[in-house]
Amino acid sequence: MEPIQDRLTFLLRAYRTVRFCDACLALKMGAFPREVREAVVLIGDGFQIASGKCSECLQEKTVVRAVAA
């Protein structure tokens, strides 16, 4: 199985214009929110983490999205 960072990177790049909160990413990936939070910190450049509205649950939270392919 691929490391969660690789799966997260692939998913975020596939949905470049979509902002995800940790909980929605976890549901989409079949992972725990804590694992997703840790992976987001480790994925590095090319991703934006900011306050905003999650495109999935529509709640104001900390969200992440890819900014480069």
C-alpha cells in the first residue's frame, strides 16, 4: 500500500480547485483525520493550507488544496 502522503498528494492534485478539510479528506481516503493532518504537514511545497470553506462539507475550517501540478 502507498504511504498516506503519496495518496494525499495524488488526490489533492487530481482535485486541484477543490478545498478539503481534514475530516473530508479522511473520509475520501479511508484514513483517520489525525493521519491526514500529519500527512498534510509532511507533503511540502505545492499545497496551500488556509482558513476557508471546505468544498465537501461546506463548513468554515482549515482547508488544504494543491496550487501546482
